[in-house]
Amino acid sequence: MKQPIDTSGCIGIVGLGLIGGSLGLELQSIGLQVRGLVHRPVTAERAKARGLAQKISTNSSILNDCDLVILAIPLDKLINPSSDLIGALPKSAVVTDVGSVKGPVLNTWRELHPKFVASHPMAGTAESGVESGKIGLFNKRPWITTPESNTDLAALEKVHQLAIALGSHWITTNSEKHDQAVALISHLPMLVSTALLQTLDSENDHQIIELSKIIASSGFEDTTRIGGGNPELGTSMAMHNTSALLETLSSYRRSLNHLEEVIVSKQWNKFKEELQHTKAMRSSFIRSVPKVNVLD
Amino acid sequence: MKQPIDTSGCIGIVGLGLIGGSLGLELQSIGLQVRGLVHRPVTAERAKARGLAQKISTNSSILNDCDLVILAIPLDKLINPSSDLIGALPKSAVVTDVGSVKGPVLNTWRELHPKFVASHPMAGTAESGVESGKIGLFNKRPWITTPESNTDLAALEKVHQLAIALGSHWITTNSEKHDQAVALISHLPMLVSTALLQTLDSENDHQIIELSKIIASSGFEDTTRIGGGNPELGTSMAMHNTSALLETLSSYRRSLNHLEEVIVSKQWNKFKEELQHTKAMRSSFIRSVPKVNVLD
């Protein structure tokens, strides 16, 4: 459901990795002028070769004529932006981000720019870097925004148009609930999966390790996929969503203790009933993306 | 690498679910005579309609002429076999099983039949039942055996031929190491994944639950897949491999506590290094099935 974005100038993208690069390809494909700002000259060369924007530079003046700027940089840089970047953002432009936690982003940006809109397109894959951007990344995926009482409504509408233009489902919530939900659905699974790999790593019997390698099947592969994912991203999640993550970890530990009690007390009927319940509840979490959803 | 099996009589399969049904289809496809014994008349009808064996019955006398019988029944029934089944197994036949834990199986069967060979084809999928058997399930998958000092060597060789004939990789180990490895690689991941689903289930904020459903992506889907799997199988794993599972759970909890400490103390460089290490070690557990492997 792609629609035009109401923009007379160009759209700036800061960072041309998976999200930024995909945005550049998509926005050009619907006829818009895109300007890309990247940090390193070698990245600029690769981004130019891939055609991720019509103009790409390491000089922040490339953003001068933009009326919408998307900050698609890693969370660390987003939360600690350079003064050069801050100075290069036109005051009249709408500025949005793609960060995977929203509280710390708003703490930084609500004072830095009058037209800042916090947003989070849920469109990651395991890939990253200037080679990973692709068409179709946002189609039918949720694009969450966490506006505050002082968020500029016209700016919010512009980012809404952007999300709809790329085929995303626009979701409105607040940053606290967003950050708790991503802790539950994304950051805790990363931790749980990492701990599973570390458990294997702490096994001392070489023969058991070798046998485990032989018998590891799709169940193991699936359960450990995000624990074996991007270390920078995993660290960034834990660093910037620490309190929500630790809260979900406490809840997770209670679940684990409970299951252990059921096993130790050999309540097998109860154990089976719980597995039946988790199987049923899981299905409501898989592929249930609504078209439009306003949560508060 | 399919090779003929040295068998003059027919091959009996007890139970025609995913593993038994797949074995029936495969063995017929290489020209062998297969007899299927099932518990319920309705299952027999469906198995006949699907052609899972040339002859299928609920009467155990169907095994009379078999010189190889494969027990493809659920672990509970395998460990507590009916007297009818025990009586129906020809004394001269080689008998093997497909159970996913080997210690309890050997405790039951080493005294029940002189030519019993404990084995475990690692070829499960999420499906089960008489409709799920399919060609190709065992191809290039490990088929583990856990012989003991008094295992009949000719019987062992016959099951070896069976595994090779179906394209499996034949692996020899002992039941203790097998059961510890499956706890680490299969039963612990099931528990870890179930606990993750229960953590979501224990969230009380309705908006966070709804938002979590919206943003749940492939990472969540992967990590919870086996926790949302077959409840009977999960219970059977926990019931029959309890001590190995609880041991790995203790080790897992130490890994989780360790990661929590690193987060609480904000040692982000250390956290990233650990994620880099688990990412690297995971790759050695994925798709590393050797052609032939003897572990002890």
C-alpha cells in the first residue's frame, strides 16, 4: 500500500547500513531525491556503487536542503550524537530515527531538535553494513512511533506518511511500553539464547561436545540463532534497555524455577498441560501483525 | 549412499508415526517387504491408505516372519512395553528402537530380547502421527547407536546396514554420553524456550502484550519454536532424561547469572566479547554432521 510522501525537498539519510541503505533504495524507487551522509570515505564509495542515494557524502552539508532526515545510525551514536551532526540538521526539517529502544533516544533528542519524532521500523535481519540494504525490507512490517505530549504533530504526520509509503504498518505507543515490549520479545530472547550457547561452551567432556555437534538439529539451530547474532547490536540492546531487560530476566528466572519444580516433583501431567498452554499461546504471537494499530 | 540391507525375511515396524511411517515408505522404496503393527484400527486404515507398509495390522502376529523389527513407538510405551508386544517379537529377529533417550531404553530392553540394539535416528520434525511419514527424513542425518559390552555384534551390524541404506550417518557412543548430549542440545533448549513463552504469559500489562504480539519477529519465532512444539514429546524428554536435563539446567542457570552480572556491572566490552565468542562457537555446532563417526 505505497503512497506518495508530501515532500518538496530531498530526504536525508544518516547512515547507509541495513536500515538506512534499504530506505535509500526504497525512497528512490518511489521517485524521491535522497541524500546520504556516511562517516567513512570507503563506505561512501561502496554506497555510491550500490546506488543507495542520488548523492552521498561524508560532509554533513549534504543534508542542507533536506526537509526530512532519517537517523539510521547505531544506537550508541544516536544517543551520543556528534555536534557536527546536530549542527547539520536543518531546523525546519523533520528528524526521525530508527533506534530499537526509544526512552534513551527521546531523552537525548527531545531537547536537541524541535521536530524530532521517535520511531522504530521493525525490519531488521541478521545482516548489517553498507552491502545489506535491500528493497522490500519494510513491507508489511510494523513501524512503531512513540510520540510525547510535545511532539510536533505535523512532523509526526510526515513520518507516518514515510512509513505508509514503504508499506509498513504504523503503530503508536509510548516509549516505556515500547521498551518493555522489545525487552520481552527481542532483548530477553537474545540473552536466553546466548546463555544456551554458553552452557554448551562450559561443558568439559570433549566427547559430549563432539556428539552434541553431530546431533545438533534445527531445534538447536533455531533456539540459538539470535544468541549467535550481531554482537554489537546485542550489546547495544543490553546497554540501552538495561532496566527493562533485567526486569524481564527476573520474570524469566521465575518461569525457569517453576518448570524445574514441576520436573523435580515429577508432576508430568502438569508439565504436559503447561507445554500445551505455551504451544497455544505462542501461536497468537506469530504472524499477527495488524494493518493499523493505536495502542494508547 | 543407499545400499541394500541383508535381509531374507520382512522388516517389521511397530508404530507408523513420523519415524515409523517414514521408515515404512523408505524401506519399500528400496524393494523390501515391510509389516506394520499399530495400536488402533483407525490408524491401521489411514496407514494402509497411505501405503506405509505392504501389510498393516493391529494384531501382533504380523511380526511373525520378520527378521528385523524396529520399535518406532513413543518413549513411554517403549520403556513400558506391553506383554503382547514382547511376546510377538521373534527370538531370532534383530530388534532396535528409535527412542530419543537411551539409558532407560537399555534398562528395559537389554534383558527383554537377546538381539536388541539401542539406536536413535536424529530425524524428527515438528510433525507427528500417521499422516506425517515422508521419504528422505533420514538422508544425511545422524543415526546414533549406543551398544553395550553384551550387544550382539551381528545384530548391531544389521541395524548399521539399515541406517546406511537410508542415507544416515552412523554414530557410535554410549548411552550416558548420548543422554547428556541430547539434554544439552535438545531437551534443555526445549525447556529454555518454554520458559521464554511462560515469561510472556506472565506479563500483566495488556498493552505490552498486544505490542509484543505486533513486534514479534523471526528472532522471537525462532527462539520459541521448540518451546511451542509437541507437548507429549517435551514431557517425555523431561520424564525420561530427568537427571541429565536438571544437570544442564543448573549449568544454564550459571550462564544466565553470569550474563546478568556482566550487565549489572555494566562491563559492556566484556559483554560484547562474550557475544562474539558465542557467535563464533555456534557456527561449529551448525551443519557439522560428519559422514562416519565413532566416539568411543
